[in-house]
Amino acid sequence: HCLISAEDALDSINRADARISRSIYDSMIGCAFMLFFLLATLWRSPWLAGTVVVTNGLFILVVIGSSTWLGIPINSLSCFLGAVAFGIAIDDGIHLTGYFRQLLKEQVPSQTAIKKAVQAKWRPMLFTSLLLAGTFLSTALIASIPVVQIFAWLGMACFLAGLAVNLWMVPALLSEWWGRQKKEST
């Protein structure tokens, strides 16, 4: 007959989870680089591409990094959550920055363009992020399994942090970027 050790089985599951986590992380980094190069090419500006990709990537690192500081383990679920939150945040940043660029092409003054871009895009960004954060919050409040609760709180934090980055940090960096562009052209 065959004996299966619970310790060996758990060790095998943990090794598989670590491989899955690494694969998700590598895929997310690869996608971030591809998005950066694609946006830098389309927008003809590595700075604009970096504003969207790097700021949103940093918020994921801060949220996930903070979770490890709080003793929350990084596993395949948290890596998957980070990848999904990163994708949604990048999408928000692309829409905001793309509209800002469109307004600049229409000769709208830069500060007005930033304000109009935020005014036009904040509602969909807010509703998407609040819907997802609310879903994770309700899961955290009704779940009885601690791992699910932790995952849900982490999810809520990721989506709210992404919203904050795209409503405040990206517009501030766009303002800084455009100010530099004007100084360099004079």
C-alpha cells in the first residue's frame, strides 16, 4: 500500500504555489515592460508612459510590500490580485492620460487639459474602483476563513490605492511633465 505524508503533501502544495506566484509575477513584470514600450511608442513619450506604468506599478509594490510587513504572506492569490488591480489601474491611467493628450492636441492649455481630463474620467474610475473595493470589503466582512478575509482586505486596499494614484498622482505628474516640456521648448 502507499503512504502519503501530510507534511510532504503540504510541502508540495507550497512549492507549487511558489512557482505559480513567480510565474504570475514574471508575467506582470513582462506585461508592464511591454505596456511601457507600447505607450512610449504610441505617445512618443517615455515620460508619459512611465507616468502611467511606473506610478501604478509602484502602488502595487507598496500595497503588496506593506502586506508582507504586516505579516501577510505573498502567495499565488495575492500575486493574482496584484496583477488584476495593476491592469485596472493601468487602464484608468491610460484613459486619463490619453484624454489629456487629446485635449493638448486641441490646443487646450495644459492645466485646463488636466482638469478637464480628471473631470471627464473620474466617475468611471471611481465607480469601477468602489465597486471592486466594495465587493472585496463585503467579502472581508462576511467571510469566516481568515485567509479569505486577508485576501479581501488586500483586494480592497489595492483597488483604492490604484484609484488614489490615478486621481491625484498621475495628474500631478502630468502637470510636472507638461511644465518641463514648456521650459525645454523655450
